[in-house]
Amino acid sequence: MPAPAELVRDFVNTLDVECDTDELSSPAELALWLRERGLAGPLDRATDDDLATALALREALRATLRTHHDQALPVLPLRVVVDPLPRLVPVESGVRGALAMIAAAVADASWDRLKVCAEITCQWAFIDVSKNRSRSWCSMRVCGNRTKTRAYRARKQGSRRLQASNTDTV
């Protein structure tokens, strides 16, 4: 099973905003995704309600990573276990238990390294491994470049208007 931050990142990234593709487009695909990560067993099946819960959880996590404000999560079967430190563990197994494991992963210390790309067309979750935790984009070459190019062009567009208005007075 992946580390908690990697699990949350991978779960949030099941929706590729830029390409508009969703790995969780059916209950069967949800169950498969959970099985591939060791979160659900080979006989566990997802329902339409499980899929709705998964999509609500995914978007609440994305919104929390993007805005750093509180978001309501779907109700999932969790309990607190103290051994010796408190941690959240699923109360049941199966698909709902697997989704509860993903929700519990946000309580891990690595949560503060998780971010969502600042490029509005991307929204890809990534783990910021920079020393001062200052990354804004999933990739400086792609999303950082897009954002900076757009800002540069906007500044240039504004300066051209100013120059044109100054030369009209002769």
C-alpha cells in the first residue's frame, strides 16, 4: 500500500481535469482501482452509492488542497485507535472501508506536503518535496511556463495600450 500522501495524491488524480478523463467512471472501475492499491479484496464490489461517495471524497480532497479551507467529507466508517498515538482506522472492510482508509490518510503528517497545481486548467495533485514547500505547479516546464507566459503576455498587452495613448498627443 502506498504512503498516505501518495495514496491521497493518486486518488485525487483519478480525474484528469485537463484531458477530462476519469479513472472512476463506473463502480467496477472504482473497485478495480482500490484492488490495484491493496485497499479492497478481489471479491469486493462497488455500488453506485460507493461511486458517488468516492467522487464526493475526491472532489472534497481536491478543494481542500486547492483552497486550504475546511471541506465536508462524506460520512465514512472510521474509529480512533490509540496504539500509542491516535490514528483513524476503518470500521468495516470492502469498498467503504477502502474509501475510509483514503479519508483517514489526510491525518498523516505528510498532508502538509500535498498540493494542487495552481494552473487552473490542470488541478493535478502533487507532493511538494522542495525544502521550503514553495512549489505552486505540478511541473515548472508545463504548468509553470503556461502561467508565467500568460502573465507576461497580459503585462505586454497592457503596456502597449499605455504607449499608444501617450503617442496620440502631438
